[in-house]
Amino acid sequence: MLKPPPPGLDALDLQLLTLLEEDGRMALSALARRVRRSRSAIQERVQRLERSGHIAGYTIRRGGGPVGVRAYLLVSGSAAAHERMVATLKSFPEVRVCDSVSGTVDIVLQIHAGDIASVERVCKAVGAVPGVERSITLFVMDERLRAASPGR
């Protein structure tokens, strides 16, 4: 049995989102041809999806492998420390993702930096947050798999 689309989205919206996940640079005219609608109708739909936050932005995936240093920082600490840490991390562009997780750690950070010293600065800032009990840094040695599009 097919699941109904999320509230505020219909089947055409979902089709457009899927196509744009596969190719964020797809021209509106190409999108319109793929879904058999007019270009202007698709332009309105895409703009609505952007305004409503269903399309949060457009991005690229670099070819030739990652540049610089990538690491994961696993952090354990009090719940109050989490909010202070998130506030601190907003000033570090190297922190790409900050996820709250279940298990023996509380927070997992994905760090993409130009060099090891930049990763170390993030680690020291996190360690200095009151209530952080422990952190472990894992450097990425080699990327083995990257999905073609998010959520697939």
C-alpha cells in the first residue's frame, strides 16, 4: 500500500524533490518536460517548495575525493552542555553536522577542515565547554562509499 505524501506536499511535489535530489542543477524547462507540465507551473512549484523549506538549498559534491581533513568528534556530557556546545560551534565553519545520538555518546560532529590544526581548535573549544565529560576524535583515513543523493 502506498504511503500518502507528507502534509502540504502532493505527488508532483515529491516527484520534483526526487528529481532535484538527483540533479540540483536541472533546468526548470527540463524539470517541466520530465513531469509533463509547463515551465511556469514548475517554476511556481519550485519557488513554493523553497519558501516552505522543503528545498533548503542547493549544493555540490566535489569530484576527485575530499579536500583537506575530515574527522568525527564523539562527545559525552550533561544535557546542559549540549546547548552550550551548539552555541559555541556556530562560530566554527569546519563543523558541518552536529547530531544528537543514542548510545554511549551524546553528540556526533562531522568536521571538514583545511588542516589538522583546525580540527584541533574545534576539539579544544568543545572540551572547554562546561559539562563536557569526554570526547573522542576519529580522523577519516579513506572514504569508502558516498551515496549519490541524500536519503537514498
